[in-house]
Amino acid sequence: MARVPVESSHLASVGHDGDALLEIEFTDGSVYEYYGVPASVYHGLLGAASRGKYFEAHVRGRFDYRRVA
């Protein structure tokens, strides 16, 4: 999946498949897939003033996920 780089102290890049799969690369190099994530959450993440805080409030703990790298 193509990811776009983001300015964040915790997130390096994010991508969404346009359906329900969100992929996040963290600054430590780990990559996670989050399942069932609407595109609106992805766009909210991209537009957030603090992407790390948005991730904590709207993604972490709300969707199933797995580490892929």
C-alpha cells in the first residue's frame, strides 16, 4: 500500500486503501495495519494538527490491528 509521509514525532507515514484498511508506519520503523477504519478517520488523521494525538483518540484501541513489519 502506498503511504504518504507525515510530520509527527510518532508517525512516519500513513496510507488507506479507500475502503477500510489503514496502514501506519511509526518513527521506530514498525508498520501496523488497522482494520475497519473508515476513510473519514484517515482524512481526519492527515488533517489533524497533532497526528499522534488524533491517532491516540481515534484509532488506537478502537480497531483490530496487526504488526506487518
